[in-house]
Amino acid sequence: MYQRPRIVRHVILVAGFMLILNVAAAQAQSEATIRGQVIAAADGSSLPNAGITLTAVSKGDSTRTTADAAGRFTFQQLTPGEYVVSGTADGFAPREVRVAVDPREVRMVTLALDLRGVEANVQVTGESNPLTSTYSPSSTLLTQERLESTPQAQLTNLPDTIVTAAPGMIRGHDDFVHIRGHEVALNPLINGVSFWENPHTLFSGGLSPAIIESANVMTGGFPAEYGNRFGGVVDIVTKSGLRMQNDGTFLVSSGQAGRRSILGDFGGHRERLAYYAFGTMFQSDRFLSPPDPEAIHDSGRGGHGFFQLDGNLEHAGSLRVIAMADGANFEIPKTPGDVELRPLANPDQRTREQTAIVGWSRASSRAAIAASFYQRWSRVELQPASGPLTAQAQLSRELLTLGGKIDVTRFAERHVLKAGVDAVGLRPQEDLAYNYSGYRELTHLLGLPHIHITDNVINFSGRDSGGQVSAYAQDALQLGNRVTADVGVRLDRYALLVSATHASPRVNVSFQVGGGAVVHASYNHFFVPSPIEGVLSSGAGLTERIQEIGIPLPPLEPTTENQFEIGTSAAAGPFRLALTGYHRATDNPVHTTVWPDARIYSYASFDRARAYGLEAKAEVPAFARYGVTGYLNYALGRVYFYNPVAGGFITEAEHVTETGRFLAPMDQTHTLTAGATYRHPTTGLWIGTTMEYGSGTPMEHGEAGHEHGADEADHADVEPSDGAGRVPGHFTGNLSAGIELWRNRNRRPKLSLQVDVENLTDNRYLIAQEGEFSPRQFSIPRLFSVTAKFRY
């Protein structure tokens, strides 16, 4: 409890500093920035007063500016995506380059103009594929256009939406997303603000993908400003009324398995004020992946609300206010055997979440300042099953988050210097009541693996306060015209149950080798506190109640990791290709522990982990002019965990006593996802398909023999399977088609219809079966749905 006053003081100091910054010099905040210089190709001298045009590839909108006396120019407040930067100067031939910018990224571009020759009207064009940044080649920018072609049923929660977006993402148990061997590794940033809850439905209210304007899905190394989220970062830029003209959308979707949703949004701007409002409600009779191909007791419903207000304070900068409300009520699925033997075993769960973010920023041609104050309250409640032969599990977890952050950016010729401070206070509380006796009787009846708990009961109630204070500094510098580097360091002070201070250096470098090819290399060190879900109960020494273990394990220590990456990206005809290899060495990696016969999730940390792999991706940007877009992601990977368990909560005693390595439950040798879409501009007809292949993740099996408890009669034990294997590989495909039924006079769609067929071959494959007490999870069957969208 000693951490709370200190963390709260840090948060108050950051908030006070935000107020002081209101007197600093600058202008407006941007989602992304492009800075550059126009020079003469012959001698490298600057070309003052050159004309610069910036054109958005997706919409064709153009913005013009004039370079200063040193030939430099800046474009700010850019929506992430691809742009063409064109430069002209008297006596020189025009030049253009294509650039891709990610959320909050500052990209540096050099336009080297040749002297104008005899053919004065010939324009010299640059690369047809965008110049890459220092981010990993495996990173993927999701645009609104790509999200709109996703089946509507996959747009009710973030994990389902992005699981096929980038290489190295694997579907895991309970619909979790595993990334490069990290479990439950999805970490969203909302306009630069990161919260600690996992967005999965079982852990929090989540957020709706429909509010996303663009999102950069990063699975490799990234700069120090992104903190310590080494699994995967989804850097989200939300929709804003600044980019809307008092218009909106109303959507209705209905399909098999009781999947229905309704959605509406509206946004616009007037003078110095912009607004955007969004709301959706959804329901399904196959809400979670069930433990049997047939979904039983698996209904769920939920909703998301979002409101954003943007204000132009003129010389005082800009202000952004966001309010969010999210939640769901759903049943915990069961098997036909459960219906027969224990019909009253019907647990359910509810999640609630409320979020508020206030952001202020100012920027000039030389500097930018951004500050945010954020708050979140979240709650998860698991209601127990009833009747005989079942575990009685009741859980309540609540978290209050209060934080503030400041980022300062300075532009200095070929340098972009950035530094920041982030202070967050966390106040978790947990109440847990677990009675194992009913399920133990079932295991005896059916000969299932089981453990022995003292008095068959585990109870826990805890409250605590703590948090983290972080500071970082980084420099994105351009070394000549070919080399770009991002070098930084991050310092974190964490205090919640355990205390630790750690420095994390980051180095990311890209080198243009000619012909549009870029080589990327990076070293990233990460320091990650234990997951916030169940942090108190996981660290309470509850393993002492499990007779096979008999000792209290200590609280989870933070995870540390060294990640090395090397890759290349290049244009090959109409394709944009990228290849990345990585190796990571982790100490204290965490993994979820599922309590027997209950959806209570705790965490255990192992001694260490090693992971390595190769990732490839391909896109076809050159075909966009013909209405064709497409992508392909492939990952080859291997993940090992090493015993013994060092802390937290676990039910399998062999992980505490044994040493040596084993294949991690999220290890999948081959993973492939692909998609293609064709749009006919004249008729408004489009058709798209996506495919997914996974070679299967490991299965673990129970031991045949154990000592019977003192109050337990002798009984037969389950025999182990003949060798531990993997779940079978799977290949599935989806098909979507749509048509614009009504267009306005500007040929913009007013009413459109979309039909989705998911799992075309009706392959009801086994997704995962990770451990003795982790239930199996099966995929959806073939499902049809229809969506109507009206734009007004």
C-alpha cells in the first residue's frame, strides 16, 4: 500500500505540468507529420521557395505549400496512410516520391531535383512503392477501406478484427490473439494513450473497431515512445468530425447463429469545433468459441459508445475530449455432456468499462507539444454455476486508472528529437470465491485429470494501489539520403505488489540499398510489468492451497526481453514484398492459468522463453488503379518456455518441480493469412475473399498417476495419450460481396448491401487445447450474414 501516495503525486505533477505548458509556443496537433527538404541533385544545395504538393493516395485530396529559404517544408495534421509528395522549382525537373506515414509518425523526405533538360515537360517520378520508415517490415497499416470490407460479425471486437492483419498473429484459446509467442499480447493505443486492460471480451469491455480511422499493427521493434508492449501494439487513430461534413452512417446486420448488430454514427465540424458520436449494440448465440462444435449456452450481447470533441483554440493549440462506454453480458459455453450430467451448470459473465481522455497540443514548424490526461474504470464479474458436479466460481475484478502524459518534439534539420513522461496510477481490487468439490466428484466419475485443494476451497479478497512512472527520449535522424535511424531509451519505475526500475534501449535502423529496396535492422529491450488482470490473486500465494504444490509462489516479477530483428522490403513488379527474421530472449515470461472448470484466469511466470521466426508479407498496391487490393502474410515460428515456474498461480505441479524446456502452448510452426478485394467503380459492385491456415498448436495431457487426497476414496486414473501432439491444422476461407444500390449526385454511396459467408467449407476445426484444465475451443461453422448500410 505504500506505493499509492507516491504514484498519485507523480500523476498530479504531470497534470500540473500540462497546465503550465499552455503558455508555451506552438500551434496544432497532428496524427502524423511529413517534413522534408528540396535540394539540387547535382550538388546537394538547397532550393528555396520550391513548390510542394502533397496528395493523399486514397482520396486524391491535395495540399500545397512553399519551401522556406533553406528548402524545407512541413505538412502536419495528416491522417495516417500513403501520400505522394511532389516538388517543383524554376530550372529543375519535377520530382515526386510516395511516402507511407503511420499514426503520430514524423517522416523525413528529401526531394532531389535534376536540372531541367531539353524535354522540359517531362516529369520525373519517384518510386511507385512508398519509402519505408524504421518500423519493422512486418508492421501493417489498417485503413478504413480495408476495415469496411471485413465481415460485420468480425467487427464487434478488436481481437477478431486484427487477428489476420499482420504476420505472426495466432488464434489461441478463448479467442485470444498470440503474437510472436506472446500470449494475450494485444495492446491498443487510443490516440497515443495506452491503457493496461486487455481488449478481449473476457477481460474488459473492449472497444469497437468501427471507431478506427486507421491503425498501425506493429508486431516487431518500435520506438521508445510506445512503451513496453512487446507482443503487439495497435496504434489507433479514431474517427473525427474534422474529416466529416455533417454526415453519418446507419447500419443493420443480421445472420445465422443469432448474430445481429445495429450501428450508427454522425460527425461534422463548424468553425473551430468538430464532433463525432458513435453507438452500437450487438448480440450472438455463438459469442465465445465453444468447447464443442455445437454452441450450447453461448449467447451474448453488448454495446459500445464513443464521443469525440475536437476544438481549435487558435494560438492556444487544439483540444480533444473523448468519452467511451463499453460492456457485454454473455454466457460461458458448455458441452452436450454438461447438459446431460449437470444441466444447472450455467455460469455467465459481464464486463463494464468507462474511459475518458482529454488531450491538448500545440505545434509549429520547429516544435510540437502534446499532453493528455486519462481515466478509466473497468469491472469484470463472473457469476457462478449451480447444481452438483460443478465448480462454484464467483469473481469480481475492478480497476481504476488515472494518468497523465506529455510528449515534446523538436525538429532540427535532419533530426526529430522527442521526449516524454507518462505517469499512471492503478487501483485494482479483487474478490474471488472458488469451491472445487463438485468438479472433483465429476473428475472421479469420468476419470478426468484433477488436483487436490485443501478443504476444496480457495477464497481471496484484496485491494492495492500502485502504478508506473516512465520517461523516454529518442532521436529519429536521417544520415545522408539513404540511412534513417531511430535511437532511444526508456526508463520505467513500477510499483504494484513488487517494485522495479529499469532502462530499455531501442535502436531501429533502415537503409535504402537502391531499386526501392530497404534493409531494416533493430535491437529492442523491453521491460513489462505483469498483466493487470488478476495481478493481486496471482501474487497472493494461493498455490499453497493446492496439495500437489503445497507452497506459496511469490508475486509475478516484471518480464524483460531482448529482441533482435533484421528484414528487408522491396518492390517487385506490381508487388510490395517484405521479409523479416527475429529472435527474442525473455526472462520471466507470463502465461495464463485457467482454473479447473471455471473461467478464472490467473498468471504464472516461467524461468525464461526463447522464440525465433521468419515472417513474410506481400501487397499489390500497383493494382489499386484497377480496383484490386490484396495482401498475404506468412509466419514460420518456434517458441519454447523453460521451467520452473518462478511466481504467480499455476495448477500443474510439474511446472514447479521440473526444469528444461517445452513447446509453448501458442507455438505454431506455419501461419498464413491472405485476402483480395475487387471493386468496380462504375457499378459499385465489389467482391472479396480472405483465407487462413494454421498448422496447429501443441496439446498438453494429464498425468496418469497421482496420490489420492486424505478425504478421497481410491479411484481409477485417466491414462495419458500416446505422446503429446498438436491440434490438427486448419484451412478456412471467407467470401464477401457488396453493391452500392443508391448513390448521390456526386456518385458517393448512399445505400449499400453486403453479404458475408464465413468458413466457406464448414470446417469446424479445433482452435486450441492448451492444458489439463483448459477447455477445448472450436471455430464457427459456415455462417451467412447480410448487412445494409445507409449513409446520410
